[in-house]
Amino acid sequence: MPRHVDREERRHHVADALLRIIEREGLEAVSVRTVSAEAGCSVGAVQRYFRSKDEMLRFALETAITRAAGRMAEIRLGPGLMSFPDALRAAVVEYLPLDDGRLAESRIWAAFSARAVVDPTFRAVITGLDRPARDQLARVFAYAESVGELPAGHDHEALACLVIALMDGLMWSLLLRPAPEERSVHLAAVDAAVRSLTATVGRRAGGGAEPAP
Amino acid sequence: MPRHVDREERRHHVADALLRIIEREGLEAVSVRTVSAEAGCSVGAVQRYFRSKDEMLRFALETAITRAAGRMAEIRLGPGLMSFPDALRAAVVEYLPLDDGRLAESRIWAAFSARAVVDPTFRAVITGLDRPARDQLARVFAYAESVGELPAGHDHEALACLVIALMDGLMWSLLLRPAPEERSVHLAAVDAAVRSLTATVGRRAGGGAEPAP
DNA sequence: TCGTATTCGATACACCCGTATTCCTACGTG
DNA sequence: CACGTAGGAATACGGGTGTATCGAATACGA
């Protein structure tokens, strides 16, 4: 066998180029040619490592997800140094595109999300990520309630769904409104949400639409 | 002058075809040819009414926005028959893709949002819509507070930003998770959010990160 | 009734797309 | 050293893209 290269390293090199293009110009700008140019090699080279453009996109998505998941996993929402409201606020803020690194990740995430709306393959990857996230968050809420840091009576799964949707919504809002003065408004929104959730005296946990008394 | 055609009507006919394609297959599937086929005419016909594909997309976006804005304008959040929490909940639920019509609108909205992340022209249109929405919502919160239906002490602009982000986040969540059983979870999340916001005893309105007592 | 201006379909053009093929280079091994 | 093979570049190919151009209908004013 003649000279061989680190396949996995090359694949990641190409995937990184692809993600840079998404981050800069969006998913529509991704083509085999633009990616190979960004990666500094020829079309044939990227073809050697990915059988098709689709496989390349899937690999890049998985790469992006793995990295984001790694960063999220570092957030300790359980028993820690901070009070529960502070930890929750820190977790949400950590998710938002407030520095260049998270801005890049968010733009990539947004692009893949939009494609997932019409592409079942990508949708499966994304929603497969959602279930454990929601469950973990729900467990965190259950724990917080058990130690008295969260008022009782909440539906923890609904709360998890709510917080995840809020994080996504704030992420989109910041992506679409890059003006620096938007940061403070969004931080205040996070603050209001965390304070409301943790200060509420929960009454019923059901999901019905019965009028509030 | 020879035979005369209702230009505006034709433009809307083409724009409708374009929006149907976005709703069905996403923005990537939009080309001059696919749109003309969907509209049941030739490429030359759509070219007569839109100088370029870009103009066609902009017109379609404005059409979609006008319709969505019209539907949102029908929601009365001011003094009405419902209590404030119920009205707020109804407004949020009205925004979500829970029937075919709103599902179509949401898919279109999502596609344009993703494009707006990397296209300043579309971004300007979308964010131009955001300012009045946020202001109006803030005024609604101020009114609700003034009549005692919302606890005092909240930053109304932050609250408006929060609610809009929550609506968008829940919309995306439902778009990516079309399973019917997700509906109840999301409705429960709306319920939890509305109850938390309207039941909270607001303390401070600042956006700081001071630890909760 | 006869132009003439307008609608609109057909088609041409140059370019970019994803993929397949081809061919040269350069290295690890015999 | 020479051989064979993996690595990678170049390029071909069929098809889709946005746009421009050209003709053929058509319906009104003269």
C-alpha cells in the first residue's frame, strides 16, 4: 500500500470548509465546487472522501451537531455553584449567538433547520437530538422542584418544550436582528422569562385551555 | 392599446404558485421554470410580469407578509371578551401551525427567515415588520398592566421580545416535529408560559444578571 | 378591415450544477 | 531501484439555471 492519509481528518477538513460556507453565505451557496475551493483542493479530492454531495452535507451536519452538543454538555444545570434561576439563565444565554463562535454555530444550525422542514433525512437527525434534550431538561426541572428551587405544579415536559422553543426563538431573533442594541433587549427577555418561570406559583399542570380564574 | 390584462392579478397568480412551491418543497425548489409550470403558463409569461427572479421572490414575500399581517391584525388583544391571559394564549396559539393553512404560512415564513439570515434585502423586510409588532405588543402589555391584568414591574419591550421569540420558537418546533402528539405538548407549553407571565409578581425590570435572592 | 401594440410561448445562450471518467504524480513496499 | 497503487487534479457529460430574443397569435383603434 502506498502512501495513505488520515481519512477522518480529511473528511473533517472538507466538512469544516462546507460549514464555513454555510456560515458565510448560507446553504444555497454550498456546491461541490465552492466547497473544494474553500477547502483548497480539487473537486476530485472531495469526491474521494464523500460519495455524494448529500453524504457530505450529512457528515457536516453531524459534525456541527457533535460540536454543539459537546458545548451544551458542559453546562451544568444540576446541583452546582449557582442558584437554579441563575443556572437556567446562564444555560439559555450560552445558547444564544452573542459572540462570533456561537453566531457561526447558530447560522449553521438555522440553515440546517430550514432544510429539515422540507427534508425528512435532516429532520430525523434534528428531531433525534430533541428527545434527549427535552428529557434531560425535564429531569432538571424535576430536580429543581424537588429541592424547592422551582415552584411545584408545573408540567416538566411542557416546561422543557417551552424553554427549548424560547432558546430557538431568541436565537432566530438575534440572527435576523444583528444590531448590537438588540442584545440587551434579548438578555432582558431571558431575564424576564427565567424570573417568571421560577417565581410562578404553579396552579395546575394540565395543558388544557380552561380560562384562568 | 390592444388587449389589456390585469397586471396585479397576474402577478399575484404567479406569486401564489411560487408560494405553493415553497410550502411544498422549500425555497431551493423555486426556479423560473418550476414556478411557471405551477402557474400553468410559460417562462416568458412570468418574465413579462417580473423583471427577474429576485423581484418575483420579493413580491411573493411581500404578498405572504401582507396576508399574515392581515390575519394577525384580526386578533384583538386589547379590551375584549376574554381575560388578558386567555387573549394572550389565543394570540400565541393563533400564530402556530396547527391547521393546514397556518402550516403552509409557517413553512413559507420559515423558508424566508432562513434566507434572510444571509440576505440583507430579505432581512430588511422581515425586521421592518418586527418593530411595529414589538411596539404594539409592548403597548398591549402596558395596557394590561394598567388595568391590573398583568403584574407590574415588567419591562414591556423585553416581554414583547420574549413573546415574539416564543411564538417563533414554537412555530419552528412544530414545523420540525409534525407528529400529532407534539401538539398537546406545545399547547401545554403555551399554557405554562402564559400562566407564568401573567401570574408573576414582577420585581425588577432590568436586564442584569444579578443573582436571585 | 387593417395595422399595431400587447400578451405570451418557444427557444437560444452562457453558465453552474452533481457526477463519472481519465490520467498523472508520488510514495511505500518488494 | 522499480513497481503498483492511493491521492488528487483535470476534464467530460448531461441537465438545470436565469435571462434575452424572436415570432406568432390576439384584440383594440383607425
